[in-house]
Amino acid sequence: MFKVNISHKGKTIKFDEVDNEELIDKHIGDKISGSEINAELAGYDLEITGTSDKAGFPGLKEHKGPGLKKVLLTRGKGMWDNRKGVRLRKTIRGDTISADTVQINTNVLKEGTKKFETFAKKEEKSEEKAE
């Protein structure tokens, strides 16, 4: 079960319960069809831009495989210490989606027949009702 965030032109929609086993073994940077996420997204082309696992470790494109790795990082993804010259050893996950992945971030490459704004408006209305 995955949480999928889809962003397009500054707007983001979230699908909380995507249960598609075809997403396993995909990599960051791969292109997928929108219908793999939800039937309403038919015709959309999406690019996987990032992942997070069950412990919150980010997936980095530079490191292959689904496993955890301890790497030496400077500023950038997975490293939030902005002091000059600081390098820290951080735990990250590789670029492959596995059963341990919880969140998948994607970006729209091509819109389908349904406009993205209609999904974003539905999202805003459901958030207003929840409050």
C-alpha cells in the first residue's frame, strides 16, 4: 500500500491508498502511466521523482537498489544541515521502490483528458469538509 503525491504546476493531489504491486521494482526517474495509480488518471504520463520508506528515509536516485545505505552527504536531499563544510553520514534508501516504500512522489509529464485542476479542486473541497 502506497501514498502517492502527484504534482503539476505548483498544485499537488494525494492518493492515500494505492495498492498496485506493479509499482514495485520501478526506479526514481522512471515514467509510469497514470492508470497504474488510479483509473481517473487514464491518459496521464507521470515521472517518479522521489520516495520515502516506512522509517522516513528518503530514496536517492544516485544509489541503486532498494536497500538502506549509510552515505556521506553534504547539502542537498536527505541532509538538512546548512553549515558550510559539514559532511555527515546519513542513512538513505536506494532508488528502487520496494515493499518498505510508503510514499511515492511523482510529477505530471503529460495531462490526460481530465484536466489536473479538477482533481486539485476536489482535493481542496475534501480538506475544507474535514476541518
